[in-house]
Amino acid sequence: MLDSLAAAEDARAVLCWLKRSPNARLLGELAAAGRPLSHDLLDELPPSRYEHYVRQTLVHTGVLPERHEDLDRIPAWLDQLLADKPPQHARLIRPFVHWFLLKRARRRAARRRQPAMAGSYLRTRIRVALELLTWLDEQELVLGDLTQEHLDRWLADGNTRDYTIRYFLGWAANRGLTQTLAVPGIPRQEPAHILNDDDRWVQLKRCLSDTSMPLDVRAAGAIVLLFGLPTSRIRHLRAEHLHQQDGETYLGIGKPPLLVPPKLAVLLHELVETSPVHQSRIVDDQPGPKWLFPGLLPGRPAGPSAFSRKLVDHGIDARPARNGALVALVADIPPPILADLLGLHINTAVRWAGIARRDWTDYLVARAADAAEDRRGGESHPRTSIHGPRTS
């Protein structure tokens, strides 16, 4: 950390950071305590954005080893959550979290090709389990008394997030803490909003040509609108994902790599060569991945909420834009090939092919109805425009 501060080009920025930053103050307190810096020492602190920033800075500069921060922050958060909960709830929740949720999440994270942000999902499952236990207390019941009738009544009074209780109840049933209970599955929902092709091309043209937009928004928006990648994967793109061969640029997100159109290739190469204005200069040039979309934390990509919000602020709603791109792609590319190119599960690609066929069928039906009305010479009236995938 000292070497990184001493090597910084902007000495004034380093001095201001040391004098004014709450992160530097916390780092100074840790140093003054005289204990060896470790993840365990930081875990003793109350979870906060300052603790998180200092930890990531120490990891980025090589003081602390890398770890799966999204999962390893859960235990400290759990201690804080359970501090004011009844002891009997804590005795149930702790083994559920440590020996089921975290163990399963770490095993799955080790197998994934793309990074997974599992922490928010785990927190939801933990909170829902605590809500059920609190409800049982209000009904003067214990977990072993829970029946299917009780469970159905509790689910009927909640919302769809409560259906994640299946994880806790399955774990409890396997250990004989309650009877085996059925939690209904949530029906798969069709995409609510699909950006039509005309609007998609307008937004794409703007991303590729409007220099008044931030560079990272233009590049990320173009990737969503062209290839239908989710923002969770775009955030984790690195410089090493870009390859050049025979004067062409390829994006290595699947097999084989995707050929990138020239205008988008220019944007991506500019991202590699440009340091964002918000990135701290005190810990630059450290070993590690060069993120195309770096975040505020040293050595980490942009955060999920801020990244999506920045796109929306510039008129790009990622979910409908992604849906529109996938509908257009599966109209021209067979699902198995599209799955390989984009790194999708084959079932996901097949499902989108089905959605595209339905969308195209609706379009043809609407066109036929309009043509029949024209032939009849009926009175003019407003028509609903249904945009299907382009055939050209």
C-alpha cells in the first residue's frame, strides 16, 4: 500500500486523500492498532462502505489475498442481522446459512465461467426464513408444528419473493426439523417489454455516433442493443476479452468469439485506453484485470445498480433493449449457434426462439387484419402497430 501511494503520479491527490477521506482514516486506525492486517480483522468491524473500500484497496494492492467478496461478506452481515433476533431463530438460521446456502453458493461459484453476484439472492433467502419464523411466533407455533395449511396461508399473504422459502424448508425437512412441505413454483413469466426493432436501431445509432454521451454508456448500450447481453455480464468484460485478427476485432464472450462491428470496436478500444475520471489515482497500475467498465472500488467492475441506472439516465432501458435484441437475433440464427456465440444456456436460447416465433405470428395476424380492413374499405381508425423482427 505504501509503495502504491509513493508511486502515484498525482501527489496532491494522495495528500488530500490521506487528510480528508474516511477510508484513509479507517486505514490509519487499523495501522495504529498494531494488529496484522487480515480479512478476519476487517470482519470484526461493522459492515460499512468504508470497511468495504479499505478491504478492496488492500486486496488490489496485494496486502490481502483475493477472496469471493460477494459471498464472504455474508457472515459479518449475518451477525449484524441476528443481533436483535430471538436466540432460537439464530440457532436455526446460522447452520442454514453456513452449511447450506454458503456451501452451495461457493461450490457453484467455483464452477461458473462468468462471475456470479449471489450475495443479494442469499440475503433474500435469509430474510424470508426469518420472516417465516417471526410469523410462527405470532401464531404461537414452532417450526415443527408447521403444516401445509399454515404454509399456504403464509404464502397467500406475502409476495413472490416469499416463495424462496423452499430453500429453508427443504434444508429443515432434511434434518427432521419439520415435515416435508410443498412450495408451489412461480410460473415462468414472459418478457413484459420488448423494444421494437425501429426503436432499437434508433438507440443503437445514437450510441455509436452521439459523442455527447459518456463513452462507457455508448459502448455498454451498443453491446446490449446489438448482442442482447445482460448488464451483469457486460460489467465483467475485461480488456483480455477483446482480440484482433486480420484487422478485425472480436469479443470473446462465447465460442467462437463474436465479430464486432467497426464503430463498436472503436468504442471498446477507447475504453481500454481511457481511465475513467471517477477512478482513484492512488492505486492505479496494479496487477489484475483491466476492466472495460471499472467501478468506484479499486480493482472491481462497476456496481450493478449504478451501472444500470447510468444507462437509464441516458435513455437506455437495458431489459427491454436486451429482449428486443434477442428476439431479432433468434429470428436469423439457430438457437444452438446463438447459445454458443453469446455463452447462453441452450434452454435459454430455445425459449427466446419460441418467444420470437410468437411475436412474429402476432405481427402477421395483425398485418392480415389490416389488409382485410383495407380491402373492405372500412372507416379509418387508429391501428395498433406490432413490430416483429426484421426479415432483411
